[in-house]
Amino acid sequence: MSPTQDPLSSQSPPEAGGHRFAGWRNLPRRSRGLSLRTLVILRWMAIVGQSATVAVATAWFHFRLPLWGCLAVIAASVAMNLNATARLRRSDGSAPDGTLTAAHLGFDILQLSALLALTGGLQNPFCLLLVAPVTVAAASLPGRQAALMGLLVLAATVGLFFFSMPLPWQAGTELDLPALYRFGVGLALITGVIFTAAYAWRVAADAEKLELALATTQDVLQREQRLAALGGLAAAAAHELGTPLATIQVVARELLRESSGNAAAAEDAALILQQAERCRDILKQLSQQPEEGEAAFAEVGLKALLEEVVEPHRGFDLAFDVKVRTASGEAAPRVRRLPEVVHGLSTLVENAADFANSRVRVQALVDAGFIEIEVVDDGPGIPPDILPRLGEPYVTSRPQGKARRALAAQIAASVAAAAPGRKGRKGAKAAPVAEKIAPSQGGMGLGFFIARTLLERTGGRVSVGAGDGGPAPQKGQPKGARVAVRWPRPALEAPPS
């Protein structure tokens, strides 16, 4: 689904024609195969077993084997393994390779089939070994390659039923089993291949799910530990910043009182005072310990929640579009006003306001099963090198100190404009007034990390992509950034009263 596509209408029925083999193409790619080192070790074990079997059958039981043919087939396997060993010495063979694993297992199936064809075909009890390569493929290869190995064994079984030499037996006797028995052996072999492969596939899938769940749990725990450390840092900052903010407010009030005759300076002083008050409110919220059932956890309308997170960022020459859309036009639901949601969405809106050129859109999409809130800006977008790591601490594309330098230039320009005739100089040019900006968090890369952690703690799923703020200068790619948070509807919607 593209960022500009309506999620409420994006689900269309699958096409009827041209997709007969869609299930085959879409088999899950669960694993990456075996390492070359493992394949070499397994083949050496097979070579030793085959050589020992031929030697015992010939020297101990005196079976009349096509000895040179059997040795040639085993020699082909030895040559294959020597080539793989030489390749292993030239490169690191510890990395899994699905294509290489499929090629080696396919060779093993053909080599074993040739050896069985020389020694009785399906009458040879060692035909059961054809199950082994398919089981390994099912446990370690992607679905399509594992299915291909199964089809190769099926073809080999059919070929061995029709084309094979007689079963070697003691001198002077010949053991010729009826065709019905050989058919039963082949059917049992195919059944065993299907059952063992399916079992190995299922066990590998369950093990992979468990491994993924463990990795996800470890990632969540690590992020929670980082967030706890940041919480202690925030509490310390709330304590330490109280006195400097009080000083800033006192100085700002003095500037506001002394610049009553200068509209530009008075406006700047009022801006400083307003932002200092906002910082004090944020620090107050950080130092509070909310209790169960207080007003912070009350129910609010979805539109009111969006307006609450957008309101602190209005008034900085940016247009904010706040919309709520529902699937069938019914009234927007009431949602729980969770502090994690309020803080997380406020951070996303603040980031969008920092990078936007002129417009930020905050829109909620309500469907029968989910509630999605997206924040879209018309700024430069997220750099491709930052996008894969976005959400990690201290990962940012915002210039360091940009907001502070712009605010300092704005204050300096206002002071210069308030005293144009200082030191008796006339005709001095007034310094250009810097563009007004909304002070940001300074670009440490922690804002999105904290917001994502808090939003996912409430059951939301955060996704980031390109926005739809207009055509970009190059190649017509979408401009801006889009951050969407999707919750299952019961996770965010307030229970009916």
C-alpha cells in the first residue's frame, strides 16, 4: 500500500486470472540453508557409509555388485566434496547459503539414486536413505527449494521403479521381487518422504517462531531498560532545569516590560516567556506520579485527542490539518487518553513541525478492526541511510543546534532593531530579522525512540515512510515523511459506558 493510498479501500479481492501458482510463489522463505562446512561434513559421512557398504557386500557376503560402476558413482561424490573443500578454504564457509544448499542436496539425491539403480533399485533396502536429503531440505531451506527437492526424490522413485539393475545376491541365486511389492515399496517411500518432510518443516517453523519471539522479547527488554535509564535522566533534568527556567522567565518578563514601545522586541520576549512556560509544564508532568483513575486517563473524543497534541505547535507559520475519517461515516469513537499516547503523538507532531515547510497533516483512520493515526509533513523527508535505523537512540538527521542558533539570531536581531542609534551612529542598517521557528529538542535522536517505545507499549505498531507533501525535485518521488501508528481498535477505544 502506498503512502497516498486510502487504507480503507486498499483491500481488494485477489485476481482470478494469471495467479494460479500464486501459492507456489508465495511459500514462506523461512530459512537460509546450511553452511558449506556442514554440507561437506555430511557428504564425507555419506561417502564413508557407501564405501563401507560396498566393501562389506563384496568382500564379506560375496555379492556380485557392478563394482566399477559403484566406485565411479562414489568417486563423483568424492570429487564434488573435494571441490567444495577447496572452495571452503578460499572463503568463509560458516555463512548459510540457501541456493548452494539446494544444489548440493540435489546432487546427493541424484548420486544416491544412481547408486541405488546399480544395486537393485526399490528392491534395495537402502532406498530408505532418499528420505534424508528431503528432510534436511525441509528443515533448512525456503519452501520452494524444499518442494523442489521433494519433487526430485519423487522423480527418482518413479525412475527406480522402471529402470534398475537386479538386486545383487549370493552366487547361484537370484532374488526377483514381484512388481506389486516394488510398487508398495515405492509408495511407502513417497509417503515417508512427505510425512517426514512435513514434520521437519513444521518443527523448523515452530523453532523459528520461538527464536523470533525470543529475539523480540530481548529487543523489548533492552528498549525498556534504555527507556528506564532515560526516565531517570528526565527526572534529574526536571529537577536541575527548574532554576534556569525561573531565571529565564524573570528576564523575559523584564524584557517584555521594557520593550513596550517596540512591537518586534515585545513579540520576541512574549515568545520566550511562552516557551519557558511550556518547558515548565513539561517538567512538571515529568516529575508527577499519576495515580490510578485520575483525569489523565479519562476518555476523550478522537478528534479532541488530535487537537490536544497539535495545539502546542500552532502559531509558527505552519498550517495543521486535523481530520478524522471513519469507514462507514459513523461518529468517531471515544478513546482512552493514555499518557503514553499523548506524549508519543506529541513528539511525532513536533518532529513533523520541525521539518515541515508549510503544512502538517494529522489524520485518524477508523475501521472495524483498527484505529490508525498518521502524521504527514511536506519537508525534505527521511534520508535513506537514516530510515533503517530510525527508532534507535541518538539516531537523527536534524542539524545539531539548528533551533538554538536560529532562536539566538532572532533575539539578536530584535535587540539590534530596538536600539538602531546606539553610540551615536546614524543611518546604521538594521540587522535582518531571522525567520521565526518553533524551538525543538535539539536533535539528540531520543524523541522518536521514546515515542515509539511508548506507543508500542500501548499496543500500537509504528511505521515510517515517504509522505505525500508534493512532488520532489528529483525523479518525482513523494516529498516529506509519513509516520503512522496503528492500534487494534480494542487497545485504544474506550469501553462503552
